[in-house]
Amino acid sequence: MNNPATAISPPAGIGDHKPANQAVLDWVHEVELLTQPENIFWCDGSERENDFLISESLKQEVLTKLNQKRAPRSYLHRSNPNDVARVEQFTFICTPTKAEAGPTNNWSEPGETYSKLDGLLKGAMRGRTMFVVPYIMGPPDSPLTKIGFEITDSKYVVLSMRIMTRMGEIAVKRLGSDPKAEWNRGVHSLLDVNPERRFICHFPQDNAIISVGSGYGGNVLLSKKCLALRIGSYLARKQGWLAEHMLILGVESPEGKKHYVAAAFPSACGKTNFAMLIPPKHFAGWKVTTVGDDIAWMQIRDGRLWAVNPENGYFGVVPGTSYKSNPNAMKSIERDTLYTNVALTDDGDMWWEGKDGPPPKHAIDWRGNDWTPDSKEKAAHPNSRFATPMRNNPVLDPHVEDGDGVPISAIIFGGRRSDTMPLVFQAFDWEHGTYVGSTMASETTAAAAGAVGKVRRDPMAMLPFCGYNIGDYFRHWLETGKRLTNPPLIFHVNWFRKSADGKFLWPGFGDNMRVLKWIIDRCEGRVGATESPIGHIPRMQDLDLDELGGVTPNQMRELLNVSAEEWQKEVSDHAKFFESLGGVVPDELEKQRKNLAGRFKS
Ligand code: OXD
Ligand code: MN
């Protein structure tokens, strides 16, 4: 493991792109005095700058060059083995009062936290280059678009930010010279990459983020989870819009009628796969296009919700990605991709569990050790990632740059549930849909440090990302619904239900189109359903199951089944969850829970 922070000396014309805004200059100077870097590198996002940073990173062995024939302009980075996922236990919302952060966030007092972090940052960049990364989140002409500056001592962060955001000159220009302009201040330092000195702290009132001690994407690409979701959700409530952990996709019918759908699934539950879905042969003429794979910012216009993707790239989970599971993702990551913690084959290609074809006879695993198919360890870390520009996606939606966004017809919640949750159901209305989202749960994955496979409640997939009190967040959803005259319909899906013998009942991937089609048909009001206590459920004849091999009618019945026994337990888990939130849940949702429980009694 080489230190991605060692200083570099750029030639003239690189790294000297100072913005004109005095507020930015003052802030950078302040951080410079504190962290004492060897030099400051002002990023402009240019090709030349990127080439220089890559060549320095290769020299310092921060990156490994991959086989340029197989993966042009693609590189591998290995993170410290102690630093491979988001660390929710060390993530803090630092609002003036604990109540503002609410029951689901770690809270720490802003003054004390700034002092503690200042202590850790003092002299932290000695012998290092301090990069100043200007970026915007959102299409350039969207009213929702936000400006951020991230200071970092990691070249890997700079290279990743260039993929994941619209970075450099575009942000400097947009900010201009007004010292009162609004922008997010982000400070990141690797320190010594020690879990004991790892803190990801958000100061929503100051529009500021400080992240120390980690080099892993979700903790350090401050644009993403930190700004676009945690600070974003806080701003969204204040300003009357929604910042959500949702993919956005377009579905076009053979007749050319198009709908857009936003879907919230917890981390590593297939958002990227769903956003790039290829319909099965039977759905000839149907097209799915991607607006975003992780984050949706949505505003109200004409009584509808309109969504933009604030990001510019995809930071996806690699293992399991293959031409079989997600050909569009495979095509997207064929080039220009920064891989983290995958395995390296002897011919400079990359390998991961679930990739097409047989495993290599020998590889270097994500830790840098020899690996063979007989090894007990995984070749790639289960949370190994790709960062790739969204432009590489062959099914990128043509409206991805529209500042107005795309109109959302349906919102889908979903989780990884072995039982209880049917393949799909539709909420009765917005308020009930908000309840369905607020009680969502999923079996945990490797995206966050901690046990894998435990059912945890993850409201709207925002548990780790809501930057304020979750009760107020629920209230904001309910209030938003009241302002919508043409609200999206709300659905819940579960691709992961298992039979009694532990096998997945639904093939998933492209066949999820069958569920998506029912959802679109519901939006068009042209397909039936049966009313169950949990919502509208398709009858077998309402789903297009033609040419769906391998799923028997009995399995279909199991997939669509609502078991009173399982649901009584589920509703009592909802009650426990709401109780655990300590009285912040809005009355409307408590009422929804009582009604749901009541529907199972009668
Ligand atoms: C992600 C996550 O990286 O949700 O998108 O963890
Ligand atoms: Mn995510």
C-alpha cells in the first residue's frame, strides 16, 4: 500500500488555476495554515491535469495500470484493508441540538467537533499536496444545482471526483466572484488511515463537511453521500424539494410513450442493475434508459415531481457485475474506469467474483496477495467498486442534462427480503406510500462496515443518509404529497424472496421488466390488480409472464403471496421500529400502521 498523499510538483500551467472568489481563497488559506501542506494544487478538471495526476499516481504506485487493450484508460487502486466501506458508526450530523439530528443519526456538538477535527488536521498535510477540487452537483442549468469545493490530500479522490462530478472550471465559473455566493465547504484528509481517527462529520447549518482518516469512496467523495444526500436532504427540506437515495430510469414503450421512474433501494441492492435494465426478448421494442443510478434530486413543478441526477458518473459495486447480469454496466466499465479493490490478473486484466468466464488460474487479490481459485479469501473485496463516467453508459437517457429534470410517474421502494414482501405491490395513495417507504427494510450488505444479511429498517433507503431528524423527514414527505396535484404512484418491490429451501424465486435482472411494465400499466390505468391488506397486488393475469422460463405457477403464487402470519410479525416490527424512534413519527404514519394492523385482523 503506497500513500496516495505524497506531495507532487506540477509543471507550470498545471495546478495553478486559482478561483477569483475571495471567500474560497480565505477558506483555503485557513485550511492551509491548519494542515500545513507542502504545496497547493488548484484543480481545473482539464485533460492535461488528469493525465499528469494519473502519471504521478502510477509513479507513486497509488494506481496500477490495467491492460490498456482490454481496459483503455483504466486503473486499479487498492485501499487500505482497514478502509473498504462506509463507516456509519463514525459518521456524524453536527447540528446545534441533538434533536435536529434525530434518533437515527450519530450527533456531536458542532463547536466541540470542530475543535476535535482541528486537532486531528493540525499539520496533517505536511509533506503532502493539498488539492482544491471545485465541482458542481446537478446539470449546469438546473435550479437545484449546487457548488462544492473539496480540499483533499488524496490524488485518488481528485481522480474519482473528476469522474463522479462536473469538476473544475465549470464550478469556478458558476461561482463567480460574489463572496456571499452559496457553496459547500468540504475538507478531507487521509491522516494516517487509522479507524481510530476516522470521522465523517457534517455541519448542515454551515453547509460544511469534514472527513478524516479514510480513503474509501463513500466516506471521501464528499459530493456524493455527504453533500448530495446528507447536506442535500437538509437543504431540500428547507427549500421545499427532495434529495433521495434513488435511481432514475426512463421506460419507453414500442409506441414511443415514455415514463420516468425513481426507485429507492438500500446500498448494494441492485439500483445500478435496475437503472440499466435490458428488457427480455419478449419485450421487443421496449427501451430502458438511465438518468441516474444512485441519487435523485426532485422538485415540484406543475403539481408533479421532476427529477435530476446530481452526479456525473457511477460508483458501483463490482462483484456480480457481468455480461449476464448487467451488459450495459460491463460496457460502461470497459474503459475510463477507476477500479478499487478488484483482483489483478497476470495479464493486467481485472477479475472479480461473478465476472463472466472461468476464474484466472492466478491473480493478485484486492489486498495485493497471490490468489488462486483454491484460495479461501475472495479475489475482489465484496464492496469493490468501479467509478466510471455516465457518458460511457450505452443507454444513457437523452434528457440527463435537462435542467428541468424528468417528470416522475412512479416511485418504487424495495429491499432485499427473503420472505414476507411480495414481488410487487402498489400503495393506496401518497400517505400510505410514505408509510411503505418509512417502514422499508432490507438484509444488510457489504456497502457498509458491519454484519451482512441482517434485516434492518432503512426508511426510503435513507437511514445512513438523512441529514436531519427522520421524523421531520417523514413529515417533509407528507407535506410534499400535499403540494402534488399529480403525484407519482408509489410501489414496493422485492426481487429477493426465497422459497422454503432457500432458493431465489424470481430470476431478477432483465425479467424485472415484467414488474416495471405492470407499474407503467398502472400509471396508465390500463391493468388490473387485486386489493390486499398491504396494497394493490397484481393477479397472475395482470403480469406479462410469457416466455418466463423457470418460474412455475406455484412459485409465482408464492412470490405474490401475502401471508397473514408473516405480516402480523412485520407490522409488529413496524411498531417496534417506530417506537425505537422515540416519538418523532408523524401521527399520519402511526394511523397508517394501525390501519394496516386492523386490515389483518378483519
Ligand atoms: C453507495 C452506497 O456507494 O449506497 O452508493 O453505499
Ligand atoms: Mn448508494
